[in-house]
Amino acid sequence: MEDSKVAEIEKVIEKIRPYLQRDGGDVALSRVDGDIVYVTVHGACIGCNALDMTLKDGIEALLLDEVPDIKEVRLDNELF
């Protein structure tokens, strides 16, 4: 994926990070594989009961709305 697409993804992730940080968590772009974005979570997000909802209804919804050609957001399980 081209650098401009990664920059778009990073920009969108930066929009949601303050909300996660406010609750003691954080999110970062891990990698992009085709039309799938992989993120890592940190802090209070690890093991949080609301993580699935935050991932799908927050991060993924925002990325799908703002970045063309993105189909899904997943946790980067290589780190778990």
C-alpha cells in the first residue's frame, strides 16, 4: 500500500487516540495488508471488555468512512 494511504490511516487513528488515552489505553497502526488494517492496543485496552466494540464500532467504522479501499480492521495478534 502506498505511503499516502498509510498517512491517511494514521491521520484517522490520531482522531480516536485521545478518547482511548483518556481511559488509560492507546492504539497504534501496526501494519496494512491489502485492504485490512492491523492495529495494536496498549495500556487499559489490553483485556478490556469493550475492546471488540471499540475496534469495530469506533476505529473500524471511522476508517471505513474516511479511507477508501479499507475493508476491515483487526488486532495484530502477533503481539498477543
